[in-house]
Amino acid sequence: MKKIIILASSSPRRNEILKNAHLNFKIVKPYVKEAILKKKKISYLVIYNAKRKAEYALEKKRAGLILGVDTLVLFKNKIIGKVFSKKEAKELLKNFNGKKLAVYTGLYLIDKE
């Protein structure tokens, strides 16, 4: 029997990616405050946050492949998390224009039988 994927994310883009891949999945919106810990590397933070999201979904579902995902941006040595308004997004994009930035994504997968 095929396992269902449980996407522990509220990202419309991640939802779209799985739909376009024709995968059988359900969404559990993780009510987890994303951590931005100053003394930790960004590569650690995205995995840490993805794990916390997957563990949240694990408590809500009985079985499946639970996928937690987190993405952060590093710009001018500053971690940029989620934006919450169109105004904020426009301002960030204006600042990013023509400049280098790094995008980090962490994945955490739990196989719950």
C-alpha cells in the first residue's frame, strides 16, 4: 500500500509543487514558531525548524511520510525569515535587486507506520 505524504507546511508554493508532481498528500499546518537563534548557523536552523514542523504533524497524524520544510534567506549576514505583508515583501525585493543572497532550505522526513 502506498503511503500518503503529510506536508507539515502552510506554504502555498510547497502545496503547488507537490500537486504539480501528482503526489498523494495532505497538509497539516504546523503551529510552530520558527526559531532564529543568533548563535546557530543558518544551515542548522532550517533543519531544526523543519524537524519541529514534522514533529508537530507527527502528533496529529496516525501514519504516513511526514515532511517538514523550512526556508530562510541570508542577506548581508542577516537572516531573513517569512514576510507577513506585501509592503514588507516589496521592500525586501527592492533591497535584494542586483545583489547576492543565499537561500537555505531544510527538509526533515519522518516515516510513521
